[in-house]
Amino acid sequence: MPVEEMNAMAAEKVKIEMEEKRYLKAFGAELISFEAFEGLMKELKSKKALIDTQVANVKRVVDKVVYRKPQREEIEQFCDITRKEMLKADFGSKRAILTKFVDKIVADQEYMSVSGYIPFPLRKEAQNVGFEFECRNRQFTLPTFKFELRYKLPDPRKSRIIAKRDEFGRIVTSRPPDMAVFI
């Protein structure tokens, strides 16, 4: 992952700088000769130059990645695919999908609010550069689209529409009233 690689290279560069300071102190205390000091410093400078080149290469790869906002059709396509998958999925799969995209569900007596994040797709030419999701603590390495949906909850179960009664007047089938979709 480019960010991790850059962090590792920065840590290595800090180690090299600390080593340079140690050699300077040793030379100042006359523990090593000037020729030995010069050789060690050349070696460290070449290591630093190599790390700088690697950092520049990683930055060049990261700069090639182009983010774009999803088009309305792409969002609708994503929602349609998710809806179809949710209908035919078992409980474990539904739970995995919800925990991946849904961040919070809050409900009171009248409304339910669902919020979460959907990652943006990358352009096709920039997809294979080593980016991956890091969903731990909701931190993504890809840009995300935040969503929040608000639903009006149906009336409590006591208000149901009776569909069929038997000959004694007992309720055979009933259904809840139709739910309002979005607010």
C-alpha cells in the first residue's frame, strides 16, 4: 500500500539521519578517522538518495490515481445490485453487507435514519495501483460517498388491515398498512 510504503521509507530516512548524527559525534570525539567518516557519510548519502527516489516513484503512482464523483446512473446501478443481492442473500451475507456500508441506524417512534459510506469507484486505468479498503474504524483509503436515508416508520402493529376472517369472525390474515417510502 503506497501510504504504508511511504511511512516505512520515512522511518528508514529518520534512522539514517540518526546514524549520521552518531558518526558526526564519533568524528568530533576523534574516535574515527576522517577517511572512515567520509566513507560512512557517502554510504549514508547514497542510501538517503535511494529512499528519496523510491518516495518520488510512490508519489508518482499515487498522483496518477484520479478520483471522480459517481454518476447518478452508477449510484442507481449500485443500489439495484445491492437490493437484488440483499433479497437473495442469507442472514450472514446481509449482515456482512450492512456492516461494510452502514455506519449508524437510529430510530425513534416515528422515523428511522440510516447513514453510512459507499466508496467511489476509480477510473479503469487507475485501478491497479495497490489501493485497498481499510474499513477498520471507518477509515477508507478511497474517497467515499456519505449517505443518509430517513424513513417514516409504520404505525404500531395494532393498526393492521384485516384481509380475511373466518366464519366465526376471527382474523385469518392481516397485513400492516403500506409504508411511506422516503421523506
